[in-house]
Amino acid sequence: MKMHLVLLNDMIISDGVSADNKTCANCGKEGSDVTNTCNKCKSVKYCNAACKKKHRQKHKKQCERLRQVTELHLSLIHISE
């Protein structure tokens, strides 16, 4: 299962999700003001609502997959504690 999770994480990162999650998924802006997060998957960040809206069509395809991986990751952390 862990190997599968790593593969999913690699795929997610290549789909525009920053590994450090401080980069806007739409425009690429970096920094502390990148705080607007997708309400559904909680994995993708944006610098503002306009970037979030512009990126929605592209992100929609990966959003559910990201949400599932995030939930699985949190479950694994909870189990290991």
C-alpha cells in the first residue's frame, strides 16, 4: 500500500501540486501569501480567489483523487500514532 501511495504522490506533484504547498497552482507565485486552499481536497493552494477560479476546470479532474489520497494519508498517520 505504501508503494502505491508514493506513486500517487508523485503523480499529484507532477499535476501541479507543490511539494512544499507554498506555490499557487494557477500562476506559480510563491510565498507566505499563498493561503487560499481548495475547499474540497485541501491539497492545492492559490494566492487569491481569482487564481482559484481560473484553475478550477483543470483542478476539477484531479480534485477527487487528491481528496482520497489526503484522507488515506491522514488515516495512515492516525494508525501509526
